[in-house]
Amino acid sequence: MARVVVGLSGGVDSSVAAYLLKEQGHEVIGLFMRNWHDTTGTLEGDCPWYDDQLFAELVAKRLDIPFKFVDLSEEYRHRVVDYMFSEYEKGRTPNPDVLCNREIKFDVFLKEALKLGADYVATGHYCRKTEETIDGRTVYRLLAGSDPNKDQSYFLCQLTQEQLRYALFPIGDMLKPDVRRIAEEQHLATAKRKDSQGICFVGKVDLPVFLQQKLSAKEGNIHEILPSWRGYNHIDNQDDIKLLSQPFCYTVRDGKKIGTHKGAHFYTIGQRKGLGIGGRKESLFIIATDVEQNVIYVGEGDSHPGLYRRALHILPDEIHWVEPSEAMQVGEKRRYDVRIRYRQPLQKATLLQHEDGLYILFDEPQRGIAAGQFAAWYDGDILAGSGVIEK
């Protein structure tokens, strides 16, 4: 049996993961990581880190496994939060949860676990891992979780072969209700605890307040773009992939000023709340932001053409293949299922590798493609690769 360090987060999923590993006969160590101290922008009532640690300790005591603590807050601030601020400042929409898994849980935390003599690191993610031998070499596969409502493989889309080598996902083939049932049967303190929400390790935040730690509020104008805007003509051109991947580019002359905002970098494509403009038959959605001119462009209704695009682009340095030997070559195209946000149903698409990067052409127009987010592509249940959306 192996020595396994479990990232005990204070939630039910990691608690049951630890229980299952112990039942399998492994030597299990619970390791809690503290990654965030600041409560700026955190919504009152969202479980702070000290509550998480208390629950994690109670679970370790119940399971009779060693409990250890590590403070990774400096690395988290440097690798995840500073990146967030930088991306929002550029008018992009980062995904801190993906970064947290790549940079913290399966990098810094993994190294701490290895110091404890770990053979593996386990988490409570709803995803699966398999391995196969190709040309005498072990290749690790990251698969979607068995519970379609909880599959978290998207958040792990940036993991490498080396990181997957050490990873265990004990609850990946389980359904959430069964995880809750086991926790109750074993009288684990986390059995009825709500799932965490918001930014990984920070919690649920008022994003503008949180971002104002480093990004200043600055009043700007909101302009409405009508569905009849002339620039939407090119969406009928299905042949030019580079044209189709371009975001719509508006100027203040293309729309009418209908309000003001507190800073274009506080908003993201597809956002509906926080505009403070009412009296409309349908909701207003953000269809573009211009951080240089500090202007937000909006459109009325969920069917507004400004919300939809057929294609996106990923720069060469931002393309990640879970198994590097399967990377596409220039001129090659393949079919995959793709998602551009967590829990989005998989979308049929064609991937085309060009000299200037990877293009993803969807069969159907996609709502709210946002620069800075991750696109992840699947071959059946296997998550094959991912990349940061450039535009």
C-alpha cells in the first residue's frame, strides 16, 4: 500500500476521499493548506479559512489520521491572485481555479506532500485518471468525472503528465449523493457542510471590491449596440477562420450612451448583473469592454448577436496537451468536443493548427467567449488539452 497525502480542504469531498483511501489500506496523511488571509471583498457569511481548517481537523481526528498544516499564501498570491489582477487590468477574464490547480495544488502543495514521503497526492475532485502503456512508456489520462452534474475535469485541464503521475481522485467515479451518504454514515463533520463557492481559497467575493485592492475605480460610459449594427454582417462568412475568431470591435459612435460604470476592468463578456440600468423588456448583457477608453458596450436580450461567435484563437505558447506527443501539427485539423467554461455542455468543434496558433471553429455559435478564459477539448471522456483564449 502507498503513503497518500490528502489535501483536506474542510469540505465533504476531500473528507470522503481520505476515508476511502484509508479503507483501501493506504497510509493516509491529511494536509490542510492555508492560501489566503485577506478578507477584502469577501461576502459576509462565506466560510473563512479558519472554519475550513477546523472542519479538516475534525475529519482527520474522526478518521484517526495525522493532520498537518502548511501556509502557501505567498505562493498563492504571487502565482494566482497577482495573475488575476494583471489579467483584469488588461480587460481579460482569468480563471483562478484552473491556475490554482496547476500552480498550487499540483505544484507547490505536491512538493510539500513529497517532503512528507508521499507516493501520491489525493484531492476530492470529481474526475478520473487512467494509465496506459504506449511504446513502453506510461501515459496518464485525465477523464471526466462519472457524475455529469459535478464533473470538475475542466478545472484540471492544465495538468501535465508529471503532475498526473502523482494524482489520485478517489471519488471521481462516484455521484455526489453517494459521497454525502458515506460522510453521514461515517459521522464526518463535513457531511452536511455546503459546497464552497467563488474564487478558489478566497471564497465568494464582491469582485469590484476585491479588485479595487489594486485596480482603481474610474467612471466611464456604457454604450448600447443595437442588433442591427453593420459589423455583424461578417458572421455569415464561414470560410475565414481568422475573421470568425476576431471579437467584434465597437466604437462609441456605433452606439448610444445609456449610463455609466465604475471601471471597464471590473466587468466581463456576457455579464448581466451590476450594470444598474433597468426598465428594459429584456436584460442588458455586456458584449465588449474597452479598458483603454474605459467604455463598456452592452446589448439587450440573450439572443443579441454581439454575444455570439463561431470561433476563437489560442496563441502557440498557450496551447497545452495533457499528452504532448498527441499535439497537432501545423496544417492539421481534428474534431473534438469543447467547453469554454465550467459546466458548459460539451460543444462540437473543429480544431485547426496554424503557424500563429490554434483555432477552434464551433459547429454552433458560442455565447460569451471571453479572452483569458480556458478552452478545454475532449476526446470522449478524455480531456486531451486546453489553452487560454487569446481573443
